[in-house]
Amino acid sequence: MSNVHTYSLFSDFDIELFKAGKHFRLYEKLGSHPVTVDGKKGTYFAVWAPSAKSVSVVGDFNYWLEGDHKLNVRWDGSGIWEGFIPDVGHGTIYKYKIQSHHNDVKTEKADPFARRAEHPPKTASVIYDTNYKWKDSKWMKNRAKHNALDTPFSVYEVHLGSWKKTGNENRSLSYTEMADDLVAYVKQMEFTHVEFMPIMEYPYDPSWGYQLTGYFAPTSRFGYPEEFMLLVDKFHQAGIGVILDWVPSHFPEDAHGLGNFDGSHLYEHPDPRKGWHPDWKSLIFNYGRNEVRAFLISNALFWLDQYHIDGLRVDAVASMLYLDYSREDGEWEPNQFGGRENLDAISFLEELNVTVFKNYPDVQTIAEESTSYTGVSKPVFLGGLGFGMKWMMGWMHDTLEYFKKEPVYRKYHQNDITFSMTYAFSENFMLPLSHDEVVYGKKSLFDRMPGTEWQRFANLRLMFGYMFTHPGTNLIFQGGEFAQSSEWNFQQSLDWHLLQYDFHKGMQACVTDLNKLYKSHPALYEKQFSHEGFEWIEWSDSENSVLSYLRKGNKPKETVLVICNFTPVPRENYRVGVPSEIFKAKASLQEILNTNKKEYGGSGDYLTERVAVEAVPWNSRENSIKLDLAPLATLVFALSDK
């Protein structure tokens, strides 16, 4: 009697959808699934390997012997091998031993759809049947309002392995420990969302998770799948959304991974000009193959479905869009129209976003896209890629370049800090100060700032103030919020001991209050992606290196005025024009934020509790205010209730 019983979870309709690349719940069919068949408990296995001559399930249960448990190939040309193995269940480790039609090549592969993987450096898959009872119904019912484009969206980016380590052990916190410590911290800091760098299983720590081998398995480094569910659940119960970094752009060549899966180029494009990434020495998915598209889109939906994830930040979109990305002339082939765009990848991204938002209209997709490609965050029916937001890489680059300059030279670079407003509303932009900006010799955000110690902290507070009042949503990588002084090291904990010092503690308090300001003033978020939500007052005062602008929401009376002084020189009796239709003469403006406050580490000088609006024309406005500008500070004003 065969050790593998004939059994299938696939219907004929499933197979037709799979072949057409339209089956987006493949995780319910492919992979390993504990089931009971004819009263016998066991596991159903199904794997896509169309170039295979034979496929065996090997593991501890059969001493890793090939041939003892051979799967059956389906008769319908789908390339799926499947079968039921009795008495094999939850917790069993296994792989697929595949003999190929191509030169009888043999591969031993982890299950692409496994729900759990062994702890690296071990590489086997684990049969896993999750059993978790969610307690986030309130969040799930109302999360549409938390993820909408006209609500506050302030993100704390986290690398789970290095956020915090235990004392003497120097061990990363577990999912369960983070469900206490990390959730409490993000809530304390008043962020609306947390974003995890990739948590899908990956073999190589220095990749930071961007070289995936287990697309459907949360990494076992920090615990079990239910424990990761608990972490997400706790965030939701605290009113905080969870975004996952997702990597459909490339995958590693590790022997147990997706590469050369069945002895053929199954998941990767067979042409190295489209299937090999020269920067990352990794393989690129074949976006034109139906089954590969279904694999990736199923994976995106899996995290939204099974783990209640609120958004996907899609990594390296630019590398997917262009055939000549990081390639010299002669190393790439133009598309059928003679262009450099990867039409298959573009079509895939469009279908991804349409499918995600059709099934989960209350989530977000966010593109890390660094080029001027048009319409990344525009709907597909309007010719866009369909993402909800796009990282504003130009703003990030220009801002950091500007701030590293000594203030005495900034008057010659006023355009660097204002240029972002020329294209700020061409996309739904998120302003990122991400992990990529604090590694490989770039220094920490704090260490980039010029001047004395006091000035460096003041500069960083000023930059955060400018960031939070600039149109768009925000993202800060861990450590930036308290002025981590050294570059990020994925092998070490953040330098939490710095919080014993007033300057660092003040920075943390400043970022907390900026989050509070952003969340409590609709003018900063209701029209954050619309030109209607922004108005320059004065952008050309380069001599003083001062900017002033308005942020506007749905109600004119909620408009806020922002003034940034980018030099350490106080500007006394500085006059700023204000629109008379909003700020009437004799009205009073209240200072609702000043990054020079003592509790933030500032000097506490040049604070303006209230200032009267005068009928004095200035900056082409009928009315104006006169005040003293604190050095290296962002000031924010709103109409006073009194």
C-alpha cells in the first residue's frame, strides 16, 4: 500500500484560476495542511513543480529518505504534485525532494507555502496549524478611518532584531515580549502606525530580512506564528496599525529557496537580463508567468487575511519598473515598444493593487519608488499603478543634504529646502527618514547635523518640525526619535541608555509632541495630499534662511501657520504676512509648538505664547504678525480660542 493517499483540496475551478494566474488564495490549497481523511489524521501536501519527474516529501518522519512518500502529479497539466500522508501532523519538519526532467537534476526545497520554518541556520519547513483567537474586532471594524488618506498617518519603522535586546543575554526580544514593550513604546510616542522591516523567514541576518525564503512564514527567530499574531493583535488593541515590509522584487539563490525550484527557472525569469539582480546578487520573479503572479498576490493577501495586517510597504518598486535598472547598455533588452519599462512588472503591480483594495479596501499599499515614474499612487483606472502612497525620496535626499550644511551657507541653498513643494502633490507622498539613511557610513540623523552639541540637537528638532508640518504622511526609523548618536547596527540594540541625558530625552519629548500636534490638528492631515492644503507665505527669504507657510484643512478657522528659522541667529521683530480672510486684524494667534522649548532641550528663549494680528500689509497679505523667531526652531501657530 502506498504511503501517500490520493487526496486533493483543489477543484477544477481552482486549477483553471491557477493556470490563468487569478487564484489569489493559493495558501488555502498549496503547502502543507493538517486534515482528517476517512477518519485518519494526517497532512495534505501540494507543491507546484511542473518540470519534476518525481516529488517526495522527506523529513524526520521517514528519516529523510527519498521515495518513501512520493506525491502524485495531477492529470490536468497544472504541474501540481499532491497527496495525503497519514500520521504526519503539526510540528513535523519536512522538505520536498524533487527530481527534474532537466538532466535528472535533484533539488531539496523548503515548501514555498509553509506557515512556519525552522530557526536559521536550519532550513526545513514545519507543518503548522495556527490556533489563535483574535481580540481586535473593534480595530478591524473601524480601521478604514485609521488608514484613510485624510487621517493622521505617522509611522515608526522597526527592525525587530535590533530595536531592543535583553540585558546580559544580548538577545532580541521575542514577539511576546515586544507585545508588551514595543506596543507600549509606540503608543507612548503617539505614532499611529508601526512598520516592520521584513518578518517573513529569511536565512541571512545581514540581509535585514530583504532576502526571503519563507514568504508565508513569520521568522522563527522571535517565536511562533501565534505569537506574531499576538503582537499584531496588541498593536490593534492599542489603536495602532501594522504595516509589513514586503519584497516581491527579488529573492536569494539559497539552495532551499525558490531558485531553480524544480530544476528549471520556475519562479525566476529565465533570461538573466530580466531574472538576475546585479546589485543584490539575487533572482528576479518572472512577472509574466501566471502562476508566479498568483503566488505573489496570494502572499500579499495572506498577510492581510491571516495576520490582520493593515498595509504593505512594497520594497524596491523602481527596480521592478525598469528593465535597465542598475544595468549598462547591452545588459538589458528593450520592451516590445522599444522602451525601458518592464511591462510585465507594471501589469503585475497594477493587478496587485487592484486585488488588494478590492478584497481589503480598508488597508494601504505604499511604494518605495525612487524615480519620477508617473502615477505610482494614482488609481489603475486613471492610468496609475494603484498604490495608496509613495515614499518621497527626493524630499528625503534634499532635506538631509540641506541640513548637513553649516547654517551660514544655507542661504545659498534655499531652493533645496523648498523644491519639494514643486511636485509635492503629484503623488500621495509619505516623507521617509528610513533605515537606509542611517547605515553604510551615512551616519545617524543626529550625527549629520552641524554645529555645537546644542545646535545639532536643535537642528534635528527643527528638521522633525519641518517634516511633520510638510504636506504628506511621515515615517521615522527607530532611534531617530531620541537622537541615536551612532549609525544603526542590526546586531545591536538601540542605545536606550542615551535617554538618561536631557538632550536625548528632550528629543523624544519633541517627537511625541509633534505626533500629538499632527493628530490633533486637522489642517495637518485632512488635505495632506492636496495643493488645497498648503499655501506659501514666504519661501524666498534666503537671506534670513526662514520659511513660512500655511497648512489648511476643511475648516478655514483651523488653519495653522508654520515658521522655520534654519539658522542659530534669533530673528527679532520678524514680520510674517497672514491672510486676512482667516486671520483677521486684532485676532490672536497662539503658539501651539516651538521646538526651542526647554523641555525639548532648547534654550527656552524667544517663545511667543500669543501674538496679535495687525492690519499691516506684508508678504502680499493685508494683515501680518510681528514676533521673535527662536534660533534653529520650527514654530507653529493657530487661532487662539481666547
